[in-house]
Amino acid sequence: MKHSNLIVGILIGLVVAGGLFAWRGAAGQNASDATGATPRRELQIAHALPTGHPVHQGIEAFAKRLEALSGGRITCTIFPSGQRGSETECLEKLQTGSLDFTKTSTAPVSNFVPVFSVFSLPYLFNDAEHYWDVLEGEIGREILDRSTSLANGQPSGMVALCYMDAGSRNFYSNAPILTPADVAGKTIRTMRDPIAIAMIGAMGGKAEPMPFGELYSALQQGNVDGAENNPPSFVESRHVEVCKQFTFDHHTRNPDLFIASQALWEKLSDQEKEWVRTAASEASRVQRKLWKDGTRQALKTMREEGVTIHEPDLKPFQEATAPVIEEFATGEVAELVERIRNVAEEDTP
Ligand code: EAX
């Protein structure tokens, strides 16, 4: 008996050791060279968007730049299209250290770090210029730096590195949405975000939160009447095949965030952190250009695929969603809203 227990013990030991050996990438310093002096890292990035999307291309720019800056010592593998789970699941993987980087909207991050909810408020920004003035200024930096702690002060498991352009969010469906009354009675997919859910409710619709990767079939099967997003996401995820009415009501501008795992971050040397930060800020700039081209291309595809594009009066949408700001902009979020609005005033000549 004792003998067989020993054999079982050895076998378990081998399996565990094998598992640890195979556990590469996430938060990992995988191997040192023969002298042990130069760590090589193979890091993993996962996100929910398809590879034709300008945000994916921005992430590729990050990986390439990081590899170059580190002289090939840090390489990244990208898992796109929800291969490693939904945006919330990717954030949870950052927290456990089983993933090194992800890109998500600010909306799922706000469920962990509430200050990010400011970006879910309807009509917070006047236009793209106001949005980028805030993101690239003091307020944007301040919010990014808050990503490392939960509301209770405990570590969040995340280090947000930079913003990426995600344009504005807009309704699409098969029935034209020209006023908030057209949202009433419809089931609209949203992100898992209390503010987005309340916003649809304020227009008399029903929000159906679900991961982005499940939306194509929900639209196709008629489980939801519509959704809301930017043109590149609409086109690259092929929702354009199943929805033929797109309305530029610009209700929110939730930026995307490129985020490192705190578990990885704590393992990096100061030099490596600097490479990662530099690669992220360069990728953010490159991605803003890719975004413009990607949006232009998406609009062209939408026209070719027979989508009717509406540019409605925004005022009724702003009025219908104003109670959501009243409800959710409290405490420090209310202060941020005021500061963000002041940035727009400073911009006005
Ligand atoms: O972050 O879930 C969504 O609608 C997001 O816009 C998308 O995945 C990008």
C-alpha cells in the first residue's frame, strides 16, 4: 500500500511540475538565458474584438513596439475575438494573473473601479475633440491612475495603461430609430453596465446585457431587436449583415482601455515598465489614426451593404437620457462631470 501511495505521489508531483512548466506567458518570466541575466518574457494579450478592427490593429502596434524596445526580449501573443472569454472574464483573468494584458471598454472596468462609470454617462462629451482633450489631459490621466484600486482601497489587479479610440455608440436595428420613442418597446443589447441599462430604460426600451461575442446570433435569431456601437464594431463583427438601420445618435463615448495585470506589473523591472508604458502610449497614438481610417472604411461598407444611415436631431435623445445623469452622477463622478464640461468651455474660442 505504502509503495503504491508513493508512486501516486510521484505521479501527482510530475503532473503538477509539468503543469507549472507548461504555464507560460501569463504573468510569466518564462525562462532566463543560460546566465540567468536576461529574462525573456512571452506575454499574452486577449480581447473580444475581431482582427479587422482598428482596436486590434492598435494592439498589434503595441506588441510590435514592445518587442522592438525590449530588443526581442518581450514577445506577445494576441488572442482576439473573445477566444479567452468576454471582456469581464478577461478582466478577471488579469486579476488572477492568468492573463497579462487585455483591452476592454471602460464600462466593464467600472464594475470594479466605479470612477470609470463617468464614461458611461450619456452625452458627457460634445464631440470627438472634447473627448480627446479630456482623455489626453489631466482628467484622463487621473482616471487611468485610479485603475489600480477598488473602491474599498484594495488592489484591483489591473493597471490601465492608455486609452484607445472607440468613437461614439449609436443604435442599430432593423426598424429605423429616429427619436427616443423608437427605442420604446424594443429590446436592445447593452454591455453589462448599470448606466447603459438605465439609459435604455429611460427611453422606454428593455436592455439585454450580454457579451459582445454572443450578439451576432442574438440579433440573427431575433432575441434582441437591436444594439448600439460604433461603425467598425458594427461592420467587423458582421452585425451589418443582420441590421440595416444605423442611427448616429452618439449617446455615449466610452473609450477603450489597454490594461496590464497587476501580477505581471509587479514582476517587471523599472526598465521593462518603461518599455511597456512607451509602447502603450505610442500604440494609443497610432490607434487613433487607425480608428479614423477604420471608421471611414466601415461607413463605406455599410453603404455597400445597403444600410440606411440616420443623423437625427440629438436634442430629444439628450432630454430623454438626462435623468440617467441625475441618477448616476453623484459624489466624485458628479465632480468629474463638472470638470469635463469645463474642458469644453475652455475649448470654445
Ligand atoms: O470594447 O461589448 C461591447 O459592446 C464593446 O463595445 C466592445 O466589445 C469593445
